[in-house]
Amino acid sequence: MVNVNGVKHGELVVDGKSYYSDAIVWWDGTVEMADKFHVVGVDAMARLLSKSPEIIVIGLGINGSVTVEESATELAERKKVSFYAEQSAKAAELFNAFMAAGKKAVALIHTGL
């Protein structure tokens, strides 16, 4: 089971390995680098929906500076996928809880402020 161990400015730790980028963490343990972002749009949401998750978690940054476009939220709703957006540390906690519950969750975590 994949686990996000921590998020701090500029660093994401997944299963004990540090990533110095924003990243997507899939329920199967795959970690993909993501371009730095401050807005989650339809393209990013479509990427997260590409493997048919049950749950999407967005880490909005250390201070919550990222915004999610309404059109992106609507896309997740149309696909009937649960969607959560929280500051990145809280998003990591949520993702880990969904993993512990055996859910197919994906997290897009912003490591900036």
C-alpha cells in the first residue's frame, strides 16, 4: 500500500522516497512528476481520471494557494468520482486514509506555498 509520508515546501515524500516536484500519486504506488501548477483545470482533471479512480485528492499547496476551476470539479462530478481539495498536508492524510481503506485513490500534490 502506497503512503505519502510528508509534504513540505518543494518536497514530497512517498514510501520513504523524496520527490522534489509536484506529483501525482496513484493507488498502485506509481508516482508521476507534474508540472508546477497554481490552477487545476480540465486537462489536469482528465489526467487524474484517466485510470478510473474512485477518489481524487488535490493538495492545494502548503498554504492552500492553488485553485480548482469549476469546470474541473464538474468533470469529476460527471464521472461520479469523489473529489477532495485540501492544503497539501491534509490532502496527504486523506489520501493515506483512503489507501488504508482499500480505495482506488489518486492524489495530485502541490509542494509549493
